[in-house]
Amino acid sequence: MAEIRNYTINFGPQHPSAHGVLRLVLEMDGEVIERADPHIGLLHRGTEKLAESKPYNQSIGYMDRLDYVSMMCNEHGYVRAIERLLGIDPPLRAHYIRTMFDEITRILNHLMWLGAHALDIGAMSVFLYCFRDREDLMDCYEAVSGARMHATYYRPGGVYRDLPDRMPRYQGPTKWHSAQEIAERNAAREGSLLDFIQDFTERFPRHVDEYETLLTDNRIWKQRTVGIGVVSPERALQLGFTGPMLRGSGIAWDLRKKQPYAAYHLVDFDVPVGVNGDCYDRYLVRIEEMRQSNRIIRQCVDWLRANPGPVAINDPKIFPPKREELKNSMEALIHHFKLFTEGYCPPPGEVYAAVEAPKGEFGCYIISDGANKPYRLKVRAPGFAHLAALDEMARGHMLADVVAIIGTLDIVFGEIDR
């Protein structure tokens, strides 16, 4: 008889499905997992500590780099906390712009998740299709902020600037693209950013149908996800799950509905909820969330077209003066200089503000001692609680199922290692 041995193996960090920065120490009984111990810290950047060493408004860019797939949602959580400390409220147009970009970010995040999750399990085409759609949304980021990923677009008191009247266009012809190809690529870019986003919302539902055609009834996909990593609703609550992980287990908790912020109380959308709490249900929840996000974006586009107005508060001590004022007014120049060197000093106190980020509840807890930098900043990252449950979700499953479970958690390590 061959001797039966238990193995302890490393899964990652170099394993492609560990996404480069997760090390799992797995105790195996043959091919069955008895214990999964996640080792984190391979991406630690000390964000919270860094943010405590510089003025409030200089840390917005760090938030983009936490969960670097849902950039503007992280900014939103941080900026909301600062606004609460300062006791200010941005204009309604700024709220609508934030709502629209939060949902653009949700679609960006879910496309990245869907592509990577499918690739990990063995479906190649979905990845390429998802990135086709992400490209358009990245262009929207670039149009408002100049950056394709780390936008730093939300500011305490509003947003950096209003939506542009024209979209950047492809230049051509080149030796790779004919004049006709360039014209086709620019067809949706002839108008403003809102026109471009509207064009996207009209074709995106068709693309989601394509993803579903490839995966939803695909028997290999179902064999890899149905009944894998089951979490009961009670246990999901105890483990601190939020977002699609919690809703996949059947609990309809969504901050956009339960504790509305920005313009979410003014738009119409549904909260998709799963039944079985397995990988497949969480997949279906996220697919439906993309459709609902598309619906919200469309409503925001219609409102923003009809309602021009300011996109930031008119307080030079918190929001920088306009460029033309800067050229003509000494006072404006002083405000600008003081704002970007010193910042502002919120009154002493503590505040917690959270947003429904694509992965779950992303919150910032700030303690102010009256100085121009936070005394303490704590980020409540949704992925941290989900990763902590990996051991419980993986026990009794096969080694290959670990890949499906890591995929369904939708983990990005920037926010876990912080």
C-alpha cells in the first residue's frame, strides 16, 4: 500500500490566480484542502500612515491606489469623510457627476473581475471582451481628469472640473489604421463626454448578453462554480461580508438604498440578490449589477444634460479659485497658495463615512485634532473581511476550487495590505 501523506504547499504568490501578491499556505489531504492560511503584506505601502503625515487634500491620490480597480469609489469614501468633518455639502450637479462616475467605476471593476475570474477558471475570450468595454470607460476617466486610472477627480466640496464638451479623438490615418477605421473609431466621439457615455449605455446591455451567452449556461462554468464556496446568510453577516458577497448569500443590504448618499435617492435601480450563496450566485449578482449600473448612468446623463450649474462649492478656503481669478486677483492667488501648501483645519472630532464600492462597503474613519492633517486615518476595506473567510470557504474543497473561490471574492490587494 502506498503511504498516504498530508502536504503543506504554497499557493502563490507567483501562481497566476493568486494575482501576484497573495500567498496561501494550504494543508492538503491528497487533493482536498484541510486548511487555508492566507499570508498578506506582500504589497504593504503604509497608506494610512502616509495619509497621517500630509494635509487632507494631498491624500486623495492615495485612495485611488488602494483598490486600484475601483478608483473613484475609494476617493468618494475619503472625500465624504472630509466633507462631514468640515460640515459642507457639494452642489447637486456634483452629486450627480459622482453618482455617474461611481457606477462607471462599478462597471469597470466588475468587467475586470469577470475577465480575471473567467481567465483563472479557463475561459479566455471573456477576458478580451471585457477589456474592450473597459477601454471606453477608461477614456471617460481620462476625459475628466487627464489620467486613465488614478483620477483624483473628486475633491472635498465637489469635483475637480465640469464634464468636457468634447471627447479626445483618434488621430489618423496611420500605417496601422486606415482613414475609414479611424472614422469608425471616432463615430461616438464627435460630441461631448455625455454623448459618448450615452452611446456606451446604449450598446453595453448587448455586451453583457454576450458575456452571459459565453458563461451563464456553460456547463464547464457551472461545474466550476455551482455549490463551490457556499456561505449561509447568517454566516455571511457574522464574517462581516458586504457588497456582492453578502447579497450573493441572499441579504439585500446595499448602502446606496439603506443609507443613500450623493444622488442615489434620486435615481431608480434594483438591488440583485442571490439564493444559494455559492460562486455561481455571486457571479449572477455581479452581472445584474452591471445592468443596474448602466441604468443609473443613463438617468444621470439625462439629468446632467438638463441641469447645468456649479460642480463645486464657492469657498476659496476649501476649493481652489478658478484659473482666470488666479491671474487677476492677488487674494485668489494667496487662497490658492495656502490651500495647496497648508490645506484646511477641520474642527476636532471623529467621523466615519462609507460608500457602496463595487466590492462592498468601503469606509474611512478619520480622527481630527484640529490640525491640517488627520490624527488618525483608518480605511475599512471590503476585501479584508472576505479574504479572512477564505479558510472557511475552502475547507473540504479540491485544490482547483481554491482558484474559483479566490476569483469570486474579487480581491484586490492594495486595499487589503494598505
